[in-house]
Amino acid sequence: MIAITISVILLVLILSKVPIPFAILGAAGIGLLWLGGGENLIGVFEVIPMSSVGSNSLAAIPLFILMAHLVLKSGVLDTLFNSASTLIGRIRGGTGIAAVLAGAGFAAVSGSSTAAAATLAHTSTGTMLKQGYSARLASGTVASAGTLAAMIPPSILLVFYAITAETSVGKTLLAGVVPGILMSLGLAITVWVMGLRGHAPATDPTSWKAKLVALKGLLPIAFLFAVVVGTVFLGIATATEAAALGCLGGFLLMVWMKAATWSNLRSAVVGSVSSSAMILSIVFAAHVFGIFLTQTQVAPTVVEFVQGLAIAPILIIVIFAFIYLVLGFFMDQMAIIALTVPVTLPVVEALGFDPIWFGVIVILLAEIGLITPPLGLNAFVVSRAAAIRVETVFMGSVPFIIAMLIVTTLIFVFPDLSLFLTTSVK
């Protein structure tokens, strides 16, 4: 009963637009006071702040965020989009497909969905509108392409899930490679199909010489991706060490693109510190909430209850997936992971399912939440950056949501699609 009451208080705080970390911390504090009084609350606050954010694995998050900001400031995403447009050639909806490929490329060297969506909105939405794309398709393409950073390594959400679920960060990152590729293909095919239906024009043909020149624009991103993900895959570096290498690579990319100014460097560092502080505050608040849940014995009770149900285990996972899909409509993705994984993961493991595969499903569903109302953050980012009504962005995202659900179903039915790469990492 107390757990349900505190959950309701938390929901009310979130709906009242209290910042997520303060909402979680406030609800957890009330719960701890309820359970053990002031001594209980003070005891938790004496231990949790340092223990929750002082682990080595958490260092990967601010490093990956810094890498994303450095790559963003380098301006390489503009080059990436132009190169992809040239390589696609004369294909109906080619510019939209190029935007998806640029989103996938940027995702491969960053973990920021909103940054990818904002930058793509500035670089590609205007181009598509000039070529005759509808505002719905242009904005929906960009918003959905931005979500790829949630899955393609080095995804910050995957790192956050791995730390919350206490699974290998390296394995969890590698588990996102194939689903990320499949999601990119799904979005690209959606643009192509919409083009065949007359919603997008064909692009101008380009010569083979121009295509070869355009390949040069992909090399920096490919090299940085190989350094970050390749070192983890080969066991040369841990995820944290790979993130540090990625920061160095991002800085060198700024130098190569002649963008390594003090202004850009300062902006990248300030942005990274701000984002990292927000994420680590959620980690701290979630740990306090986790202590409250531990004291109420919610997780063991839920496991015992679920195991006693006369329902097939896979149906329980389907129910969980539906819950995560609905939660994504209303809550921040990191908050969802922080609050629910400590309760749902013990059930998933007790039913015999792989926790890393479950994490991939959770993140795939979180991607959908980024472009669905009422909270779809990417839709609002694209709306503001491209000066398009947010309702138009949401409507334009519908075909892509269908594609994302199809890919999620594939990973759900065939878990090995996400897990076979993880066998190479200890």
C-alpha cells in the first residue's frame, strides 16, 4: 500500500512539471520518512550521494556526452548529410533517406537524440521542403532519424540501462548495433515507400566521380565509430576507455574541420557538464528511490506474484513492453528506466529472459516515446528548429512509428538479433 501511495505522489509531482530528479527524490524522501522516520532518511542521504555516482562505469556517460558535443561542434553532420545525399543518387525520397543515414551516422559517434534531431532539422528539413517534400514527411523523417542515437552505440540510454540493471556496459552497447541498423533500414524504407506514394520527389542523379568524392565525407565518422565501438568489440578497451578515446577523436575531428575555437570548446564543455549533471542527478534520485523500494520489499513481492500467475512467461514480457510503450508517451526515458527497471528486471530474470535483450526492447520502445505525443521531445525540438507546427511533426511521425514497432517486434521474436555480438565480450 505504501509503495502504491508513493508512486501516486511521484506521478502527481511529474505531472505538475516538477523536474524529474526532484520529483523522484521528493517522493522517495516521503517514503523513507514514512517507513523509518528522520533517522532512516538521514542514514540514506549520508551514504547514497557518493556511492550512487562514484562508480567507474558511470564515467562513460559524461565522456560520451562530451564526445557528442565535440562532434556536433565540428560541423561534420552537415558534411555527412551532403555526402549521403550525393551517394543515394536518383532515388525517390533520396534526400529523406540521406537524412536517415546522416542521423544513423551521427548516432554512431554520439548518444544524443535531441542534438541529432536539432542539427538535422537545421541541415536537412529546409532542403527537403525546397525539393517538394510535404512538411509532414520532412519533419517526421528528421524527428524519427534523431531517435537512432538512443539505440546505435554509443547510446547514453543503453549505458544508463546497463548501469541501472548492473549488466556489462560493453555487452549492452554491442547489443544495440544490429537493432540500430535494422531501425535505420526500417526508417529509410518508410521514406522510400512514402516517396513511391507521391509524398516525396526523386533526387537529381550524380556522377560516379561525385559519389567517390562524397565517400570522403563519411570517413571521419566511420573512423571514430570504429575506434569507439571496435575497441569494445575486440576487447581492447572498456566502455569508459572507449568513451575517452572518443573524446580525443571528437577533438581531433574539430581540428580537422577547423572548428576547434575557444568558443566551440567552451560551449561543448558547458553543454556536457549541464547534461551530465542532469543525468547524474537522476541516478542519485533513482538510487534513493531504489532504497525505498528495497525497504518495502516491492521487487520480491512482484516476482512472487508473477510466478504464481497461470500465464505464459512471454505474455508477461508483452505486458511489460506495452507498459513501457505507454509510459514513453508521458515520461522522460531515463526516468522510466531509473524507476521501473529495479522492479521489472528481477521478474524478467526470474522468468528466464536475458536482461540485456530486455534492455534493448526497453530502449527501442523509448525511441518511440521520443516522437509520440504529448511529451515526444524530438518532435518539439524539430518543431522549434524548423519552424513547423508540432502537430505536423507528430502526424508526420506516424508512418515511422509503425516501422519502429515492426523492428521492435522482430527483436522481440528473435532475441539473437541483438545478442549474438555480445558473445565476443567478457
